[in-house]
Amino acid sequence: MSRVVLLHLHCWYGQTHAVDDVTLEVEDGELCVLLGPTGCGKTSTLRMIAGFVRPTSGDIFLDGRRINDLYPGDRNIAMIFQSYALYPHMTVRQQFAFPLKATKMSAQEIEQRIKETADFLHMHEFLDRYPGELSAGQQQRVAVGRALIRRPKLFLMDEPLSQLDARLRVEMRATLRRLQQDLGITTIYVTHDQMEAQSVADKIVVMNLGRIQQIGSPLEIYAHPANLFVAGFIGSPPMNFLDCRLEQQQGQLYVCNDHFAFPLRPDLAQKVGHDSLGRPLVLGIRPEHIRLSPEAKAGAIPAEVYVLEPQSSELIVDLKLGDLILKMRGDKREIGFRPHLNQQVWMEFQQDHLHLFDKGTEASII
Amino acid sequence: MASIRLENVTVRYRHNDVLKGINLTVEDGEFCALVGPSGCGKTSVLRVIAGLTRPVAGNVYMDGQLVNDVPSGKRDIAMVFQRFALYPYMTTRENWAFPLIAAGLPQREIEARIHAMSEFLSMGPLMDRYPKQLSGGQQQRVALGRALVRRPKVFLMDEPLGSQDAKMRIEMRAKLKKLQMDLGITTAYVTHDQVEAQAIGDKVAVMEAGVIHQVGTPEEIYDKPATLFVAGFVGTPGMNFLHGSLQREDDHLVIRHPLFKLAVPPAIAASVEARASSQEVIIGFRPEHIILQQSLGADSIPAEVYVLEPQSNKLVVSLKLGQEIIRVQADRDRLGFEPRLGQQVFVTFEQEFAHIFDKVTGRRIS
């Protein structure tokens, strides 16, 4: 059982506030991803948990015990790095034994642990091979095995797949996720890649400028982003943002700007407070939540096909609306017609997936 | 106006054939994306077109004229590299003017071209900045502008978006595609990213180990990959491959797999049989062409949920099918149930989307 709690963590590097009031709970067996762009504080947070960096203030608890003052080696935490950092001159067996020898464990017990670990990771036939003789996937298992053999309470992973090419990365993240679930070991995982984060995480912590922007499951973060930053960071191509305002006419709320005005569905209108009326807002709609039609439709917004980008079974269509460009993404089979360049089309926003943000505070309204 | 034709071009470094007699035509005004893993020879193709690398055999034609002996500087080609190679001590304006002054253009013409280009790339307020005062994306535009302002016959780009972050890459590739279309300059574009190649190219050439596996529109290489390599390289997650054997049953040609039987459509049966070098074939199904269900249906096969990867509005499900792992990609809204780890589910292959390859030659036979 391992549970991690971070309470009001701050980290200053000179004048830079690298980590700004991070409070977070990671449950036993959970895989928690710290996600954000370069400089968002995700790696600094990880390094404070590992004990490589001392928090300026705040507390770190592992299983209810405050570990701020423990040396990294006494925290019972294992770290897996980008390059796996395997010893090139050691066989898999020697890699596994190495961290145990440092603990002065008996030779017999070391043998026993190596056997158990190799069983678990299906690495028996590879025990006498060197890293250079292993595939990337096998090397990853060696790195995990070497970390695991110490029976740590917590796994920390810093961009563990970033060195692999795109295809292997997609494959390895699934094997890594399955392995973590089989082990049931609490894991904190750092990445800048939102697709990777969605695919491996139980819980995603989106960070920017040292602060936590939102904590939630991959689905929550995608479907209900808390603010403009999260909305724009998750999903590819990213969410379209359009400046707009809300206006009331004869009891009906309209979303308007210079290019369109459409009625907001009554159930959504109810969620909007009266103070949002007339204020500068931002409409957010994901490319996959725009429907296109080749013919005029009531309530649909005319636009022009500007660029077409085939994407396997899908098509990305860039749409020109005055001086704005929006992207829509859809399955070729479901778009229902073959858009061509410069074609006039009509677009509808699926209101189930419509977002409105306050332009000033950037917080989500609906 | 320029078309490019490579005819049986071989390039050798020491004893290593990096290009093995390749043939490629880029029509006038066409955008051709060269894609493949690192070391496949794609950059060498650009260098041969540019005249920076001399082939040991084969011919290079521009507009039908043999240019093997035409030096690089006389080919009227502009190149954009991954590293922008801007002159650091020159402003945007000076970076752009430099090649025009070198070409001996009159001052008035230079000013007119620079003005037009700054409008086109929206660089107005950034014309008097130095490269280090610009963001990555802005530097990119300076590099593009410097190449474009010369109005070359041919544009060669080597991973020009490689140094941008994921979001900027998606934004820039659409802009580049639009720009190239508007200018109508024949373009060859190198990338290792198949997603980018599909999105940007009128035509995509897929390379591996010094040979071109297939040249076609993005739809062609996705819908009808010519070889196992192309099939596995294009599309994310990659195509699932299953081993089967070709058999005659009564009057029908079928492919038998231990878990299912695939009827070869009568229309192509004769050609499949004629092109197969043996009974051994590989069947390919893309993750988006496998239907996942909760309960047993006609022609469905039981499988176990092995890994779940949310991906925005999609869900990628790895399944254990006998001893093999296959991947299915489903629309979350349309799936109708929430798969759980370890759950028994049922899959149906959409047989009309089966790809059949010869196991020995790796070539498509369907």
C-alpha cells in the first residue's frame, strides 16, 4: 500500500517560482501523470518527490509519513529515466542483482528475488543477455525489473518513452501501462505529450507555469476542461477558440460575434449566470465536434473550405470564416460528402460538446 | 514551372548504397512528401535533387532537361532545413534581401518582393528584428520567406517543422500547404512523421532502406498499401497483422486463421491466387476496421480486454486474441459500453477492409 500526498509544495530556483502551491493526492496503485509544456514545473515536482530537490516549503507524505528530510536512497522510491540507463557491460541478471548487492542482501535471497522478477516479467530466457542484445521493449522490462526488484513503494518515471520513435512509443506505452496495472504499483509519470498522458493515466494533473490547472481522469480533462489552457492543451488538432458574447432576445440566449449568431440550447442557457451576459467570452469547440454540410441549413454557419488534410481514416478540414480559420476533424465515411477546396459549406457546432470560457479569467462557464 | 524526375538513381557512401536505383517524378506545382524512418534515404533524395550529392548511377531531370552536370547554384532551387540557418546578425528584412542582392536584382524590385512577402507571412511588425528576438515559429517563417522571396522553380524542405512543438506543427503544416498551393511551386518535403506526410502531401513517397516502397496520394497509401512495410508504417495505431493460409473450399478462395475464416471476394480471387507465391499470407486489419461488441454475434470472435487507452473521443483497446495482441480503435460515443480490463468481449473484422499480403515477398496481393 502506497499513497502519496503533496501539500502546498513550493519550489523556487533563485527568482523563478518553478513549483507554485502544488497539492495532490495519488492513491495506492494509481498511475498519475504530470502533464504540461516545458517549464511547467512537472519535472521539478517529480524531483522533489524523489528527493533530488528540496522543496522551498510544503510537505511530501508517503504512506502517511513525511519524507521531506529523508535522503533519496532512504525513501524506497525507484526512478525510471528516459534512456533506461542500463549498464551496457552487465547482463540482465547482473543489472537485477546490482541494486540488491548494494543493500548487502544474502546471495541466496538475491537469487530468489531475481527468479521472482524474471518470472513476473517473462525475462527468463534473457537473463544472460546484454542490453545491446535486447529489443527496446525488452530493455524497458529490464529497467522496470531493476527498479522493481528492490520492491519500492513508488515508481517515478520521467518521460520514459521519449527516446523511442513514434511507432514504438505507441506500442510501448500500452505494454508499460499493462505492466504497471499488473504490478499494482503506485506510479507518478511525467510527460509533455498529451496523447501519451491520456493513454496511460488513471489521473492526469495538467500543469502550467508551476501551478496545477486541473486534476481529473483522461475523460474528465478532455470533456470538461476547467480553463482555456487545459482546453487548448488536450486534444489534437486542438480546440477551436472564437471570441464571442451572449445576448438575450425574447427570452432566448444567443451566442454571437461578427460572423454568426446561434441560439444556445435551453439546458445550457440555464447553466450560464446572468453576469456572463454581454461580457467578452470565448467559445470552444473541438474539431471532432463540428458537423459539415454541403447545403445551407437553418442555424448552420457558412464557411469556405481552405485546406484539406487527409489523416488515415479521417479528414481534417480547415474552414475559413471571415479572417478566422477553424479546424474540423471527422471520419471520411461519416462526413457524408467529399469536401473540395474553396467549396462553400455549412457548419454546425454540436452543442453537447460546446464550451464557453470567460475571456478575462479564462475559467470555464459551460 | 518545373517538374522533377529521378531515373534509377543510386547513391553510394563508401560501400553503402543509401539509394538503390530509385525512380520518382514530381509534377509541376505538386507537393510531394518523402517519408520513412531515419536512415531510409529520404534526405539523400533531396540532396540529389538539389545537386549537393552526385549519384553514382542514374539521371536527374528538371523540366525534362538532364541536370546531372548542372551545379547546385544553377538549378534555381531553394532549400529549408530543420535548423533554419538564418544569419544571426541580420534582421528579417536583411535575411530576405541577401539572396536577392546576391542575385543582382535592382533595389526597387527587392523592396517590392520583400514587402509582398511580409504581407503574405504576416511578418510586418517583425521585419526589423534579429532571429534571436523571434519565437521558433517566427524564425520558421523567416526561413520560409527567405527561400520563397527568390521565387525558385523548386522548393526542397527537410523536416522544416521538426523543431516546433506538437501544436505549432499542426498549425504550420496547414499554412505551409496553403502557401505552396497558392504559389504553385513544385515542392519535395522530407519528414519522418507519417501523420504529417499524409496531411501535407498531394503525393506521398514511402521509403525504407534506400528504396521507394510506394508513391501515391495519401488515400492510396492508406487504403491500398503496396507492401507490409507501408501498411505498418502508415496509420496510428498501426495495422494488425495476422498469419493465415490460402485455401480452396469448394469453389471459393478462403484464408484460414486458427480463429476465423476470411472469404476472398470472388472478384479478386483469381488475381490473389495468381499473385501469391505460396499459401502463406498475412492478413492486415486496421484498428478502425474491427468492431468491438459486448455480446456474441454472427462471425464474432471472443477476445480479452488487455489494455485500455483513452484518446480524446476515441478509445484504443488492446485485446488478447488467442496468443496474439490486436488493437481496436473505437469511437467512444458509438461503442455503447465501457470496456473493463480483463473483460471478455467479441470482435468482428470488417472483411471488406481486409488487406492481404504475400508472407514471403511482403507484397500486397489483394
